[in-house]
Amino acid sequence: MTSQEEVTEIGGVSALRFLWRQLTSMRTALILLLLLGVFAIPGSLIPQRTQNPMKVREYFVNDPTLATWMDRLSLFDVYGSPWFSAIYILLFISLIGCVLPRTVEHFKASRALPPLTPKYLERMEFHQSWKASGSELENARSWLRKKRFRIQESNGALSTEKGYLRETGNLFFHLALILILIGVSLGALFGMKGEAILSVGERFINIPTTYDSLSYGKLFNDRSLSPFTLTIDDFQAKYDSLTNAPQDYTLTVTATDKPGATPVKRIIKVNSPLSFGATNVYLQANGFSPIVTVRNKAGDVVLQGAIPFLPQDANLTSIGAIKVPDSDPQLGFVASFVPTAGRDAVRGAISVYPEALDPKLLFSIWKGDLGLDRGTPQSVYRIDTSKMKQIGLNSLKIGETFSFAEGSITFDNLVPWVNLQVVRDPGKIYALLGAIVAILGLLGSLFTRRRRIWVRVNQNGTIEVAGLAKNAAPGLEKEIAELVTHLQKERT
Amino acid sequence: MTHSSWAYLSNYLIYSAMAVYTLAFFAHAYETAWAVRAPEGPAVEGNLLVKTLDYSRTERVARIATAFMILGFLLLFAGVVARGISAGRVPWGNMYEFSITGALAFCGAYLVALRKYDLRWLGLLVSTSVLLTLGTAITVLYRPSAPLVPALKSTWLVIHVSAAIVSGGVFLLANTIAAAYLYLDSMEQKGERKAWAKRLPSLEVLDQLSYRLVAFVFPLWTFAVIAGAIWAEHAWGRYWGWDPKETWAFITWVAYAAYLHARVTVGWRGRKAAWLCLFAGSTFLFNYVYVNIWGTGKHTYSGL
Ligand code: HEM
């Protein structure tokens, strides 16, 4: 019995060893690499939750059964899916299992001398031999040394090698890939990302409640939020008057790093974020907020302020909702805003230029129950009119007022709003470092030729020269020809 | 000169380049078709191939063909530069501009490689591809010259896009050679090479050459992807977001890494390696054509 048990145990260990050897084999690495490439494809063809949640929702509306199945296979979340993770985790285990032993080996080899000269040099590439005149070995030695070959000499034979950088570079490249993965993971675990819409004049304090949306890494908490504040001073958008294409966005803010610090004026542009340590603030999108005042029948102000509208096209035709929960009955304005008014046969009122040259606010007025206290979250740009009744329809220019049965609305002015994205990624510096090392390693590896050259003077007075290039790298032939010419020139 | 006259000049230069490439195409076609019609004299011992085939009568045409390729390259280069001047920026703002610059890089890669290797036979394929690219660019993809949208205003545009375009040019050249390998290989499997194909390099040379081209630009492509990530970090607040364009750049990178692996560590050569090379190259093309035109995501600069 005991002996049998022992046998199975050894069997288990050797099975493990067998698996490990399989996993770290070159063939497995190749297969895993190809799989990684192929399995990345579906995520680029099927909409992903992280990028395009609307499209994903459409799938669920159009064909719920199919969508549910796709969801079970993580097809809407490919790059976080168990199967995609499995591939890259296996690949990196294989990478570590492969590279660490090679690093140790290479470290040893890089301090050792090249192996002794083989017996039969004529089997090597570019073998040449001729009658020696005496000083060749010395000349060869100095020539090879000048070219920084590593030399092992014994019994009238030189065994030399050059190009260790190839393996060094290759190892650094593979190790750097691990560093990149570490950087990416740190970012995912300790990072955060949030968005906030702010009208010009408003203040942003970096606490969770100021955000419209906010997501954390698994190991991030509220206290890790950097304690800065921003005041939105000014936003300028420039457009090309021929093509209407945007040319420049400039956002001016007053920033304080932490409570009590002196405020400083700063500028944020599309390609130049504002940094607070590992936290960056990016300018993402912009639009207009009409400023309106709504009064009730008695003439008391029931709502006043800037209300962000959501752009629908490149000319900033925008939709929005003005909700007045504090009036009795509740009022709602289903509205659209056009910075430069124009008409389209199909769409009706549209904007024809993205700057506010001829701004107009168009709306229908509803009274009844806005449904705000029903607990279901509502879009700030839309009104649920199912429990309301339409009581009017109108449009206003800046400064105009429209009175209706339940009160009045004034379009006072407008301010631009900006969408700020706040991102903290403490891992990106490691990823960048890894990327730089990876490229340097690649360059070292792919542009270095590793080769051996042997020179031997035989008993019978002939001299032999031969070489061998790893991976059949080109260029050795020329090098040997140079060496031979050098040696033969010395002779004459 | 005003902006629009630079733009007109650019268009004229592109049209002229197309005309010159057409001439190059015909010259190469003539060379390929007529070079080996008349075996001359008895085969002498030794280098049998050269002795029995006559290339001399098309040598002049072949030289002219190469001259046309160089002239076409220069005209195209001037056209791309003029386009940049007309827009007051680097000429890489939309798909039309990517295409003319890409064709320039492809042709440039061919001419550079031609200095080192006997690749003249590839001229027929190169001129055809360049003509097709320019033709599509000017008919389907053309957009008036205009300034850049804010997201594209960055030094990283210059760095990232130039690296990507040069890599693309060399990858496509490597692909063309891999395709030629497969074609000639299947011809040899059936028997001897046809007369016109006899002067093309041996399979071994083609195999090595496409490998060397890939190994040469792989670091540059790696750099292009990383530069793109750095730029994305500046513009969008994340360096990697699995946007379709990024995903396909990654797939191309992984595919070429697999190709290098297959060659260096597993020892793939010949057909298998050539197919893998073609696969990797097609992911690059797919990214360019499909993702630019039909794809979604943040990289919507085709201008279409
Ligand atoms: C993320 C996955 C990997 C990538 C992107 C990758 C990429 C590459 C590239 C581009 C090369 C060729 C360039 C050069 O010679 O330096 C290479 C070579 C090599 N890789 Fe990898 N590799 C990966 C994983 C692995 C794994 C898992 C192993 C081991 C099982 C491995 C072992 C090797 C070896 C031995 C070489 C050739 C060294 C030589 O003789 O020059 N790699 N790799």
C-alpha cells in the first residue's frame, strides 16, 4: 500500500512538472500570443459596456435572449472577461517561467568566456584556411579585441564571441512587459475616474458628491481623492467659419491644490490637462446652459439658474429640461436650445453654427407631476410627461419673457458649460517606464547580431578561420572577410 | 501663394505622380512579360539560369521603370508637403491625407530596400498598389484642405502618426514579399518556375527578406502604439481604453510579435511564416480601412 501511495505522489509531482514545462514552452507561448490577438477581436466588433453603454442597451432591447446569452459570455465586457483574463494571465505566467531562468542563465553566461574552439572548424559557416606565416594569431587577437569580442584562448586557438546585448535586450524587453502589466493593474486597483458638468462661474470641489458620475478602483477610497478645488472662470471656443469645425477650446480656471493654498489661474486645453499629483483634470466636452427665471402666478421667483443642455450635433443644437418642482402645480419645460437659429425641413429648428450668434430657446410647457419623488433616477435632460398636461408652446430670445396661465418664464442669458473628466492613475508611470524599457530592449535585441568567430593555427602550419551566427543573422560573412584580409595583409 | 493655391498645387502633384506611376507600371509590366522570351545560345555549365535567359533586351525598360518609380515618389512627396502647407499643419488630419502619405511611405520603403536588395521585380506590384491607393484616395476619400480639430492639435500627432505610417509602409512591403513567396512556392510545387519568374529571387531570399523587414520595423510599430497611448492619455485621460482603433493596433502588434516568436523561437520558416505574416499585415489593413470608415469610437478622423 505504502509503495503504491508513493508512486502516485511522485506521479502527481511529475505531472505538475510536466504541466509547468508545457506552459513555459515556446510553442505554448506562441499559441497564447496568437490567442490573445484573436480573442481581442470580438471586443472591437461588439459594443462594449465601458465605451458604448447605449449601444449595449440597444442589443438588450432588440433581442433580449441573444443579448442575455452574449452577456453570459462576457461579450459586452471582453477585456475584463474571465476568458480574456485567463489568456493573458497564462501568458504572463509562461513569460515569467520562461524569462526568469533565462535571466539567471544569461547572467552566468555573460561573465563566462566563450566555449573552447570546436574540433572540426570546417563544418562551420564561412570556413577558410591558408598557410600561416606566424603572427596571425596575435594580429587576430588584437583585431578581435579592438572589435570588443570576448576571447577565450587555448592551445593556439581563439574562441571569440560578440553580441551578448541581443539576449540582454531580449530579456529586458520581456521583463518590461511584466512591468507594463503591473502598471496597468495598479491603475485599475488604485485609480479613479469621474465626470462633472460645470457652467462657467461654478465651483468644483473634489469630493464624491460634486461628480455626475464616479468610479473607483477596488482599492481606492474617498479619502484618496486629492483635495483640490476649481472655479470655472471662462471658456472660449473658436470655430472655423467655413466648415464650422472646432479650432480651439480654452478653459480658464482658478485652482487651489488644497484648502488654504493660494489660488492660481490655470489654463486647460484638449491636449493639455491640469495635474494635481497623480490626478489629472481633462476638458472633454462643452455646450450651453441657458439662464432662466421662472415665476408663478403671483410673480414670485420659483426657479432661477443656469441649466445645462445636451448637444445633439456638431453645431450644438441641444436638448434640455427645465424642471420646476417648487411651484404649485409643478411645471416642466421640454426644451431645445439653438446657439444660431436656423430651420431644417425635417428636424425643424436647428442650429447652423456652434457659436451663440442668434440664440433661441424653444419649449413646450407642461404642468402636473414631474415624478421626481418616485425614487427612480431621471435624466436631467428629459422630463417624464406621462403624468403631465401640455399647456403651451413658445420660443424666446435673450431678454424676452413669455407669460402663460400658471406664470412666466424669462430667458435671461446663457453661459457655456464644460464637461471635466478627473482621472487618477498612480500606475501609469510604471507602464510608461515599462514601455520605454521594452523599446530599448527590442532595439538592442533586434539590431544586435550574436556571433562567434574562431581562429586556429594548426600543428601543420595552416591557419583556419570560421564563424557562426545565431539565427542566421546576416553580416558575418563580411566581417570574416575583413578579418581574413587583415590577417593576410599583415603577412605581405 | 494662398492656402487654396497650395491645395490646388498639391492635387496637381498627386495627379502627376499617378501619371508617372502608371508609366512605371507599364514599364515594369513590359519588363516582366518580355524579359525571358528568347533563350539564347546553348546552356553552359555553371550558372545555367543566367546563361539561358536573356534579360538584356528589357534592361533599358527596367531602368526606366525604376526611374519612373523615383520620379513618382518625388512628385508624391512634393504633393504631400504642399498639402501640409495648404492646411498649415502636418498633412495627417484625415483619411485622404493618411492614404497619400501611406502610399508615399510604401513606395519609399520599396526604394530604400531596392538599394540593398534586388527587388526590381517587385515594382509591378508596388506601382499597382500605389496607384490603387492614390486612386481611391483622390476619388473616394478626398476632402478639402482644412485645419485640425482641437483633439488632433498635438506634437504627438506628428510623432505617433509618422511612426505609424512608416511602419505601415514597411509592413505592407513585407506582406507583398510574403505573398510573392506563397505564389512562387505554389508554382514551384507544381514543377519548375515559369520563365518570367525564374529571375525572381529564390524562396529562401524572399523568406528572409520579409522577416528582416518585419524585425526592422517592429520596434517602430511598438513605438507608434506607445506614442498613441501617451497622446490618448493627454487628450482623453486614459492611455488605453480598448477603443476599436487601439484594439486593432494591439492585435497587429501581438500578431507581429507572434510572427517574430514563431521564427526565432519555434523555427517557423517558409509557408507557415508567410501566412502568419499575411495575417498580421491584414490586421493592419483592416484597422485602417474598416475601423476608420465603419468603426465607432474616439478615433473618427477619416473626415468621411
Ligand atoms: C506578452 C507576451 C510576449 C511578447 C509580446 C513577446 C514578444 C517577443 C518578441 C517581439 C520577440 C522578438 C524580438 C527579440 O528577439 O527580442 C521575442 C523573442 C523571444 N521571446 Fe517572447 N514574447 C512574449 C512572451 C514570451 C514567452 C511567454 C516566452 C517563453 C516561453 C518568450 C520567449 C522568447 C524567446 C526565447 C525569444 C527569442 C530570443 C532570441 O533568441 O532572440 N516570450 N518575444
